[in-house]
Amino acid sequence: DEMLELPLGKRHVVLAFEEPVPIERLRLRGEALGGAEVFLASADPATGIEMKDSVSLGHQTGQALTWDTREVAGADRVNAIRIVADLIPETRGAEGRRLGLSIESGANEVLP
């Protein structure tokens, strides 16, 4: 039970970028995935420092989820992605609980 809870107040994982990146679409998939909520932390355009509040992209259910971020404020300068995943409890072992994340930035895929 060493998962992060702050600053969201929920257990989550975080993917932090060295430099802010523009993100247009996120995809999360996995056999053990029951649903997830994704948050984006953006850099202040004037200072480059991460802004205090993360933006929720909303909660979705299922094993293959997609969030379109083209209309989300701050998605053009993302510092970190925070994922609150709802895993199916009956799934055992690390292999069965593996999740895949794809990140698209314009015509380029940041993370396959």
C-alpha cells in the first residue's frame, strides 16, 4: 500500500514529463481494467511551473478507454498524467494486471 494519494486524495499512478508536451488523445487498455479517471497537470505558460490544480478528463468504464483532449484547457502543455484505475479485483498477478497507455500529440505518438 505505497501508492500515491496526494494531491488527488485517491490512489493513483503518475507519469511525469521532463518538459511539457502537447497531448491530443490518451488511450488506456487492459484485461483487468474496469474503468479509470485521468487527470492532466499543466505548466503555467508564463513560468513553466506546474499549475496547482489538475484537470479531470472524467471517469470511463471498460477495458479500452479513450480521452480526446483537444478541447481541454492546458492539454497543449502537460507536465504530468495522473491515472486512477479501477482494476477488477479477481485478476491475479502482475501479468494479468498490466495496463497499456498510448499518448498522441498531433501527428506524433508520444508513447506507443
